[in-house]
Amino acid sequence: MKHNSNIRLFKIALLIGVLGLIILLGIIVSGAADPEPLFCIGTPIGLLLCFVGAILMIITYTCEIFRGIREKKFLWVIVLLILGSLLFVRILLRP
């Protein structure tokens, strides 16, 4: 995968995630509750978009690691792996 395609994938992932957050924020601001169609339709769509955006971000991160290995930038790969593992450990140790 080329570096430009990684940037494009990252921008798409960011756009999808932000769109999901905007939908969820709109539902929160509107005060919609469970029986309303806005809540019943908008919430799963917003959550799905946030989840897809997060998955695409993980794919982009993984592609960056493989690109670093391919280009023999091992220090960059080590930094990415350390940052990723710190984030993962932080999520697991949250009370």
C-alpha cells in the first residue's frame, strides 16, 4: 500500500468517525428517547459509523507499521508499536 493511500484511508476513517459522533451528538442534543424513531434509527447508525471509523483507523495504523518495516525504518516501527501498546494497556487498566 502506498503512503498516499494510507493518508486517504485515514481521512476517510476520520470523516466516518466524526460523522458518527455528529449523529450521536445530534440525538443527545435533541433529547430523543427510546420510543422515538430518531433515537431508534439514529443511535445504531451513529454507533456503527463510529465503530467502522475506529476499525479503519486500526487498519491504517497497521499499514503504517508494515510500510515502516518494508522501508526498513525500524525506529519508526518501534515507536509506533510502543505507542500502540501503551494505548492498549491504558485502555485495559482503566477502572
